[in-house]
Amino acid sequence: GGMAGGAARLLLAALLGALPAAAERELRFRPPAEAPVRLFTEPELARYDGQQEGQPIYLAVKGVVFDVTAGKEFYGKGAPYNALVGKDSTRGVAKMSLDPADLTHDITGLTEEELTSLDDIFNNVYKAKYPIVGYTSRRILNEDGSPNLDFKPEDQPHFNIKDEF
């Protein structure tokens, strides 16, 4: 029938990015995130390292980039956890380590306990307290730079950042 053909064409157009936003939204079953997914390369993320007064402070855990500016007494310049920001510090978070060797996305060789701790902190600290601003390119792209089709944005609890103060 003409209907099915039209739907297939619509879907194809959406996948190719050729559709107006409203039509594309119709095809998605879950409500779209407020902001488009932002991809951070390592040099981009490094700009948000808390050294610049008045600049946001970003920290990535498990490839998810959080805006931790509200916690600048922890993450800002000269603050105790400043070493974690401006990069993906997944391993450091898992091991509770600020050793420069641990400030990496790489989780190979972590113990069960460290991995459990990582998920716990990821969900109950970062996701619960800080807005997600994007994802590292490693999380969104494959090694060869093509889009990772398994990528799914994180769902985030709705919170009000002013609760911090």
C-alpha cells in the first residue's frame, strides 16, 4: 500500500538526516532530550578543566560528560578533585585514585569491587547531582570514526541545580 511505502521513505529520510526536526520527532518513540547530543573530543574536554574563572567545569565518567561547575569547591582550580576534570577519569573514580596514571577512560583490569563502586558513584553522585552535557567521542564513535549504532544517551533524573547551594 502507498502508506507503508511512505513510512519507509520517511524513516529512511530521517536516518539520512534529511527531515525537518518536527517530522523526525514523530518517528522517535521517546521524548527527545532537551539538547542535541554533544560530542567532546579530548582537546575540547580539556578546555573545561576548571583553570579558567567563569568557565564551566566538565568531567567525564564512562564516556558521559557532566557539568560539575556547581561543585567547584571540589572540582575548581586548586580544589581537591581538580585532577579529575577536563578528561574522562573513569578509572580514577572507580579506584578512588587521583594518580595521573588512573585518570583515564580505561577500565581494563579493575576488580569487581571497583566496577561496582564505579557504577554506584556514576549513578548516585554524578547522574544524581550534575547535568549531562554530552559524551566523549570514544563513547559515540567507533575506533574508525564511524557512528556507534549501539550508542544510547543516558536517562537523567530531573533535578534542579539550585539544590546544590
